[in-house]
Amino acid sequence: MTEMPNLRSRLTGQPQGPAEECWVALFDGVAHPVLIKNSESRVIFMNSAACELLGCQRGELEGRAEHELVGGLTAAWLRDLDAEAMRSGSLTVEQVVPGPAGLRRFLVSRKPAGEHLVVTFFEITELRRTEEALREREAHLRGLLDLNPLVPFSISPDGTLSDISDRLVDLTGLPRDTSHVDDWWAAMHPDDRPELRAAWAQAVRDGASFDAEHRLRMPDGQYRWFRARVVARRDEEGRIDRWFGILEDVHERHLSLDHLRESEARFRAFADDAPVMIWVTDVEGHNVFVSRSWLKVTGQSPEEAVNEGWAAVIHPEDRDAVVAIWESALRRRVPFTNEFRVRRQDGSWCWVIDVGQPRVLADGTFIGYIGCCVDISARRQAEDDRVMAQLQVFHMARHDMLTGLPNRHYFGDCYEEAVAALAAGRSVAVHMLDLDGFKAVNDTRGHPVGDQVLRQVADRLRTSVRSTDTVARLGGDEFAVIQTPVRTEQEACDLARRLIAAVSKPFNIDGTVPEVGASVGIAFARGRGDSAEEVMRFADVALYAAKQAGRGTFRVFDEATDIHLQSRQKMKSALRAALGQGELSVFYQPLIGLADGRVTACEALMRWHRKGAGWITPDQFIPVAEEAGLIGVMGEWVLHEACAHAARWPDNVSLAVNLSPLQFHGGGLVDVVVSALRASGLPPERLQLEITESVLLDPTDRNITVLQELRAVGVKIVMDDFGTGYSSLGYLRSFPFDKIKVDRSFIRDLPHAREALAILKAVAGLGRSLDMRTTVEGVETQAQLDCAIAEGVDEAQGFFFSRPLPAPAITSFISGRLGRRFAASKGSEGAA
């Protein structure tokens, strides 16, 4: 700022010195920002207002250009402005200046002062905002006038009509040369004219406002309803010098009211004859109507039931909650549903479901509520019975029906709890126990004797363990024990010896003494990182080693002798090769509709013919594929292959494909399904995707989202192996399945197992209640089929009808079943 004193001296003719402070103070006293620039367009001074605007100190200006201080400006543009100001003597432009307080708008003036240039800023931010607001308000008012349904007019004291617009003529149908109110009277409906003339005469005498509705004849001869409102304007002496009015078309409202009155008459006739209790309220929520059914059930009179009298017959324990729900719905004017107890005329109580809906006119006007109460006492009782049945089914789903022991899935829960509760230095021992010689008992003495042996084995195992241990039956003659806590390996070995000794004692059943022993495999879990599946697999390996050692003994898992693991590794390599060598194929097992005996669907089953080893069963290679990460590729191949085959089947035959839980993890399952459908041309509704409940165990609900996306594609979703898992009933609530398949373990012992029959009956009823089809797997005998038909199951699948068939054979099988029927009897058509 060394040039500033020289400039001040030249402009004032005063010597430099103390007066310079006055000079600076003079500029600082100016309210508007001011900059002074030299001949090189460099800022040499700015007043305090400019410092505040630009957010800098005066000492920071030395030698700086204006575009460095004012954001958004370029040096070239400023040079042009400075040059034009020097040439013309002054120049004013509008600029947006960013600063600490944000963007502000200014009129920026440039005036020469010798070889210097004075730049002043006059803020117009609020002015521009005000102008914009006025423009918006003007446009808003214009829009309101254009949209206003009311048409203005005026009448002089002698009846002359004024301010008649084309809109009034078009609205009323009056002639365009209408100039007197008598023309209006002439077009009025004869029934309305006398009353309105009298009302108008009274308004003229009293100078009061006029508000009346009447009908005018339209050019087509029909009459239309209008509302006219008129007020008087008086002069300085109090005389009426003009009437001003507005006209409104109310024809539709009149029609609505007429229709409403007619509708209400019909409604009352219907409501009194309806088998449900119907009620109507006004806008304040007071009862204005209750049907005869309400009066008959409650014993109230019409006078007692109106207003708030209805609450008197509600059970005292329910009343406060019912009133609160009603008042909340009325306040928000929303529908509501409520269940409560109502006192009958005889003093007993009945459960009702009360459903209310707001009543709204065509123009959106709220006029009250309408609702109905339905006696649901019988349904409530049925629901209570169903809950008890569900609890029973839930218990059975977690326990083995024959022995009452926890089943495989519940065993997993017990394992997780045991591991979670482990203290430092302790472990959990898992004993896998397999009965030696049990198959011979079943084969020679029959299943009833075998079942008794299994029950006695379960009892012996229970009495051989501590209260902290868990005994489970995993299936067939396979049992497992969770021993917790375990301090040393020797403790586990001692328990294994006790278990073997307990099982090996003679059995005296119906005079026979079956010879049954036991082999045990032991594996240890020492923390949460050891999963149940992994520890059980290790125990299985040890059990295999015990059986190889001659049975009747036990072995502790040793990785060095893990023949099973080595075998799985070899199978993984072979399975990878099989994908590219065409060793995999798709077989199909039909599902038979029990209503007509026809094929409703075919389940796709992957088969592996391993080179040099023959056919490998799915229960052998599917777990290996999942472990090796191959299930996604294999599942995609099966989908494409099966959809291509199914597209050539009759339209009424669907395709069922099993999905592994691991296929949900990659994120591309929906795209794979869509791609297979598109490539084959198979309609989505003919594809049924079968999942097990483990898909629903994802705590993030990610898999539920994938199922919803698949449902949106149009495919059907089936719950497979229903009843064998953790909590299948809960999953039926979390997702609306199209079908549930009852696991074969519930069918195997039919018709003699009373528990299995009860479960089948409960599941079939559950399917009907939830509008889900039901299918039973593993049907192998006519008796099992008869049970399924008797309980109302929709479909059956099993060797009784057909083993899995290759694609050409399943096509022939489908054709052979067309038009064939069977009945639930031993003389009916079997699997033919």
C-alpha cells in the first residue's frame, strides 16, 4: 500500500503525515465496499467494508489483483471492465461475489480518479430476492384466478347485470346478450323461482346478503344446480348502489347428496338383514346407526347403542384398550381392526373382530366411520387348539418321535450352547454312537422289535450320562452324546466305555434276546471356532475307525488316520474334472397329484457317473461340491439343463429344482434363474425352487430378500424337508411359501406310527390354513399313500410311483400318466 499516500496527496493537495489516518477513516466510514486500483489494475487500498466482504485484512493487499480477491472472476474480464471504465468515465455491472457469508449480489461501479480506478460495491441481494418473490406471487395469483371455480358478477339496483364474462355465460347457458336479472329469473326452474324471488326481495328490503341454490335451464333443456351469493355495496349516504356476487356450480354435489340418500336407504335395508353387526358414526365419532344384529346380540335398545353407549357392553378388561384404539383411529381418520369381548344378551361373553373404515364423500369430505363386528368365538377357540397343535408339532420337530430324544437339528443347538458355556481349560466331547448288529434285528425280527430296541437303547444312554450331557438320536440306529464339560481325554474315554457296556447288555423283548452292541467315535471341541458339523464329522471319522477295528469299541479322532478326509479330497478333484467331462446328468422323479393321479411336477436330481467308479449318490458328492465351492457352477448347470428339458413337457407339469444354501451367498442366484428361464422359454410359474430351512438362518435377512426377488420373477418357492429343522413353523410366518414338502422321515413308519400320522395330519391342515400346497416324500407303499390321501395331502413322491428317471424316460412316464386316476384303496392302481 505504498502508493496510497501518494494518491491521497495528489487528490487532496495535502502533504503526507497524520492526515493520512483521517483519509483512511473517511473511506472506512463509507458503508459500501470500496477498492482503489492503480494503473496496473492492482489493488492498493480497500476500506473496512470491502475487507469484511472479501474476508481478508487490509495488509494482505499489497500488489494483488482484483480477481485474486473476488472469487469467480478472471483477469481478462476485469481488464476489459477497467479499460471500458477509463474510456467512458464510469461503468456499472451486476456481479455475484462469494464471501464468508456466502454468495451476495452487487452493483459494482468503476470510476477513474486520475490514473487510478475507484471500485464501489452496492449490495442488491435482498432487492433481487424481493423482485423474485413478487414475480412468484404474481404468477401464483394469476394461477389461482384461472383455477377458481367461482364466477363473479354484479347487479345494479335496477336489476341491470354488469361484469358478465364469457365464463359466466358458458357456465349458466344464459344468452350472451343477457343484460338484466329478469333473464336470469326466466331461465330458473319454475319450482325454485317463487321461493328465490321472495328471498331476493327480502334481501333487497333489508340490504342483507343473499345465499341460495337454484336450478337453471341449460341450452339442451336440462336443468343444472347453482349457488348464488350476493352482498350489497353502499354509498356514503348508506344507499345500496350495487350488488356484487359470485356463482358456483354445485350440480355434482347435489347429485352426490341424492345418491348418498338413496344409498343410505339401501344400506339400512341391507344392514338390518346382514348376519354381522353393522354400525355407522358421524364425523365426531358418535354412533348414529347400529343394525338389528347388534341389538339382538347385546340386548341394547337403539337409544342405548347410539353415541358412546356401545362401550357399555365391552368386557371391562378390554374396554380401555378398545376405546384408545378407536379414538386414535378417529383422530387420524384411518382404518382400524380390533378384537375384544362383548357381553351377550344372556350375560355370556363372545369374541368379536371389529373393522372400521372412514366414510368419505366424492369430494374427499370426511363424514364419519362405518364398520362391522363379527362373532369370532369359534375361530378363537380353533386358533387356541391350533396353537397347541403347533406347539406339539414344534416339539416333535425338535425331538425324535420314537425315542423322545433330541433330533439332529436340536442336537446342533445343544452343541452350540455347550460350547458357548465352556470355561477355560475345559472342552466338549462329541460321541458318535452306531449300533452293531441292529440291521440284522430289523431284517430278522421286524421293525416293531427294532423300534423297541431303539427305545431301550435311548433309555440306557440317558441313564449313563450326567445331567449336563445331552443324548440325541440322529437317525436310524445312529446316536450322539454331548459330554460337557470335559477336563481330560480320559473322561471321554470312560464315558465311551460306559455307553458301549450299557448298550451291549442283553435285550429281552417279547421273549427274544436281540444281540446288539455299539461302536463309538469321539472328537473334541475346545471353543466357538469348532463348528458342530466339523466336530461331528471328526467323530464320524473316529466311529469309522472303531468299526474297522472290529466293532464294540471306541476310537478318538486322529487326523493322521482320517481316511474319510483323504477320500473327500480325491472326490473333490474328480468332481471338478466331471464338470468338464460330461459325467454329470439330470434325472427326474415325478410328483403325483393325489386328486387325479396325474404328474404335477418332476424334481430334478443330479447324478454323477464317475469314470472307473460307477454311479456316485448325491448324498456323497453334494456335500463335497458345497465344501469345494463347486455347488454354484453345478447348480447353474442343473437349472439350465432341467429348464430346457421341462420346456418340452406338457404345460401342466412343473419343474422342481433343489437349491443349496450356498447358492444364496454369491449374489447372482436371481440372474441365474432368469437366464435359465429365458434360454429355455420355460414360463416362470412352472419352475419350483426347493429350499431347506437353513436358507432362512441368515441373521441379516439377506436370503429372505433373495427369495422375495425370486418370487417377483414369478417362480414358486417350496419349503423342503419340513418338520426336521429348528423352527419350520416360524419360517412359514417369515415367508409365504407356495408349497411345503413333508420329510420322508415322517412317512416311513406310516400307517402304524401314531405320532407320525398326527404330524402328517397337522401339517396338511396347516397347509390348507396357509393356502400352501403339501407334498409328502418317500411314499413306498399303498398304505402310506392311503394315509396321505386320507389326510388331504395334495401331492406324493416316492418309489411307489417311480424311481428317478433320465430325461427321455420321464417324458414317457408323464405321457403314460395322462388321464389316469386312482383311489385310496389296496385295489387301486399302484405305481404302474
